[in-house]
Amino acid sequence: MSIVCEEMLRFAEEAGATHARLTTTAGLEARDDVRASCEQNSCGKYGRCWTCPPTLGVLAELGERLRSYPEGLLIQNISTLEDSWDFEGMMAAAQTHNQMMRDLARRIAAHYPGCEVLPLGCGGCGYCEKCSCPDAPCRFPDEALASVEGYGLDVKALVTPCGLNYINGVNTVSYVGMVLFRMA
């Protein structure tokens, strides 16, 4: 394993990631069926968040963008909930996870000058209490975070080849994100 790989895994560990794996993007497929689940709008962010569909972009172009980053750091965070209905706990864990993804992307980019990163979190961005979409431009584009699902990626298909479980037990919630990168 290269020193770069070791350092990135160490960065994830220091950030508090439950699991971190290095991966390649060669087999990543932006899938219509995953993206279609966003259209069901169960989270209420479809068309109301700059980093969610449909404003995120055309799926084919997003797939090309994914593959333009040859490698990635896959992060899974598992959080304990009070019970299966602990919605507040789920939302707090998602916010913590997404902030970790932002912080990791910044750390990698700062540590490796010239390295370009694409951080992906879980669910919608969530940085602002209420997104400015569609009425005004994003207020914090440097903090905006798209999700792996918004890019059409099947989370279960991401974690399984890395030896991780999609479901991690009763009264837990698992969130997955990635920091894709390409060295200059």
C-alpha cells in the first residue's frame, strides 16, 4: 500500500470514521433506478436543494464526472439510535457524517497540493437550515455537498465489495460517503 493510501486511511480514522476503504471508480455506475428513488421525494429535497436532483445535473454527465476521479476513499459511519423511530438521532448522525466528508475533503486537498477532490455525502446537503434553491444561488458553494445517491450510486453495491455491511444491526443507522480524488 502506498504512503498516500496509508495517509488517507489515517485521516479517515482520525476524523472518527467507523470504516474507511480505498476504492477505484472504474466500475461505478450512475444508475437510473437509484436516481428514480430521489424522484419519490421521501426526504422532501427533490427540486428544493441545489445538490439534489434534478438541479444536481444530468445522470450521464454525473457518471462521467465520477469516473474522471480514478480513486476514492469510501467512508461508512454507524451510529446508535435510541430506537428504530429515532428520527432526530438519524438526522444528527447524517449531519455529523456529512460534516466529516467535508472536513476529509478539505484535509486531503490541503495535504496534497494539486489534488482535486469530489466529496459525496448522504442525503441532501443539509449545510443550511433551508436551502436557497430554487429562488437564489447557493449561499455556500464551498460547503455544498451532493450525495452518493444523487449521483445515482447504489450504496449497497458500494459497501458490499469493500467487505462492509449495508445494515448494521438493530437501533443503528449507517451512512456512506466518498471522497473521490485525482492527483495532479
